[in-house]
Amino acid sequence: MKRRSIAKFAAVAAVLSLGLTACSGGSGSNDAKAAGTVRVTLANHVWTEGIKAAIPEFEKSSGLKVELTQLGEDQLSDQYNVKLNAGSDEIDVMMYRPLQEGKAFAKNGYLADLTSKVSSDATWDWKDYQEGPVKATTADGKVVGVPIITEREVLYYRKDLLQAAGLGVPKTMEELEAAAKAIKASSPDIAGFVARTGKSAAVTQFSSFLYSFGGDFTDSSGKSAVNSDAAKKAYAFYGGLIRNYGPANVSTDMSWPEAMAIFTQGKAAFYTEADSLYKNATDPAKSKVADTVGFAALPAGPAGSKPYNIPSWGLAVNQASGNQDNAWKFIQWATGKERTLAAQKAGVPGPRASVWADSEGTSTYPKDLAEAIAASAKNGVGHDRPEVVTVGKAREIVGGPIVATITGADASAAADTAHEDFQKFLDTEKK
């Protein structure tokens, strides 16, 4: 056997072994069902830690035993690739990323239809969920997941720099550009604006600019729209902000840790990023500018302020599970109003409108951030990347013009090239 094949076999074996490791219990498939056990697979995440601590409460009230498997993101993906593809019934509840693998999972029949379940309990209240996250966990008109963690793009800014320059908080893209230009001109060692620049990583943050300029990755018929007038203007604007007013010698492979580091080291005035990362900027142990950081809704473009409002994670039921009723009982408990409020107070932005309307739900957030989130949730778009099966490849294609524009290439020509490549990709996916 070739060395590569041996390594691959070992990796699969390790994944299967990991999948049998549980934090409580450890019984096999049939024994688990007979004993009233629900098998839950979750990612390493602050949301998971909160749920894990509360599981005894669920076990006591439901009479069920939870068999919990907790894995890192890469291990989680490996396990799903092996077990779901094999039609295994060893997973009942699964934590998944609706916008990264949701469409592929739904297409492959891995996710159970929860439509009747989410609409059957008025107290649990599916109508309480925000429109964007609901859209992202719905496939072909069927609810296949329940959002648990949300993110929106907001504007991070330095209050002290704006005050020194006599500037107000930008409310439009034009005002953002003017303010970034003024600060860069007055303080050459400080960037007026910073954001993600990597071809794939920047797509999520660029998406909000795209929507606010009136564009999207595809049109209403599902065809590529990345060379529309709106898209070309959005590419030119986002790339131009970084090229003209960004950090000196900026690289084109930055994801959020690199961009955040520039902002928290005091080297930038404005930064657009996911609201869920805000503690990196406000924690004095991580940020040199913690006391001077402010937050605002994404500045409005020609089509208004339209940031993404997405569920980065959700819970689903494995279609192959023979334990779906108990799986739903766990999800119903884990995503109820009480648990969602508790998670939000612990720093996990929730998908329910009620927790944002509750003063207790926003008590642990900076006041201006809570206001920005509330505004973003109302106007938000339910995806932050192309809604396709092979997400990684799509991001590489539509992210090309971002890098091209940052490096000084013509945004329009780059968008035309990306359009041709993206349409070929979309045509291939339909086959």
C-alpha cells in the first residue's frame, strides 16, 4: 500500500474513533436509542461550552441521556464527511455551518426536514427568528436547521481620531471614504481604513459592500451577477479604500486576525468586521485602543445599509437517525428563548429578535454596538458568500477582483473575468 493511502486510511480511522468518543455515555447505536439517549455532535465554540454546562438540566427535565461528542472544526468536517456520506445513524443532532456546508448537506439528503417541527410549538416560537438566519437554514422551501449563532458586519472606529479630526461617525460610504482620506492625510502612519484582503477571506466582508451598492453574487435567475454595474462599483470602492487609505505596503492575504491586529495596535481609524469579534477590540489585554473603540452600523451605499446578517452555526437533525423525535427535543431545548438569552449574555449573538429587544439580552454589549446590531438585523441579508455547494471554489473566483483592485488593477476588467469564470462554475454545479 502506498504511503499516502496508508495515511489517508489512518486519518479516516482516527475520525471514526473520535466519533465514538463521548463526554457522557458511550453506548452503540441501538443501545443508545433503547436507553433514551440522544447523540449530539458539536463544534468547539463558546456556545457549546454554555450548552454543555446546562445539559444536566435538560437530562433531568426530559428524562433523556445526552451522549456528547465535541470536536474542532476540521475534525468535525472530517467526521461528517465520513459518517454522513456512509449514511450512518450514529449522529442524531449535528452542529453545522449553514452557509459553508448547508447547501451541500441538503442536496445530499443529510438533513432532516424540520418544517413541521419548528411550526408546531407556539411557545418555542419560530416566528421569533430573524429573517436572514431563517433563510440561511432553509433549503428548497424546507427548514433543515435552526440558527444558534449570528453575525453581522459593523463599523469599528476610533473615537479619539474622529474627535481630533473634527469628524462625525460616517453614515454613508461617501462619508466613510472622506473620513478615511482625511485621517490618512493628517496622520500618514495611521491607515484611514483596514479590512480583510485575502481573496477568499475578504469575500464575507466585501459582501456587505456589494449589497449596499445594490448588487449580489447572483441574480434572481441564479446566474452570475459579479459584473453588474453595482458589483463593479462595489469592487472598486472596497479595493480603493484599502489601496488608497489602507496600511502602507498592505498584503493581499489578510484574514480577520491580521486586520484586527492592525486596528487594535492603533494603526487604523476605521475597520469593518463581524460584530461577534468585538471583544478583540474592547479587551485591554488584547487591544491598545480598547478605551477609544466605537461601533456603528455599516455606512449606507446607494442601496442603503445592507450588511450580511447570517447564522455562522446552526443545529440540524441527521436524516439517517432513527432517533429524530428525541433529537428535536434537544434542539427545542437548546434553542429556546431561555437558553438563547443565556448564550447571548455570555457573548454569543443570538438569532432571536426577542433577545435583542430585551435589555437583559444587550446588557453585556457596548451600547453603541447593540444599537448597530439591532439596525443591521432589520436590514441584513441572509448570506455573506455565494449560495452554492462548493463554497470554497466560488469564494476564490468572486474574491479575485477584490485583490486585483487592491493592487491597482482595473475593477471593471477584473469583474468581467470573474463573471465568466463564476458562470462556468455555476453551470458545472448544475450538472
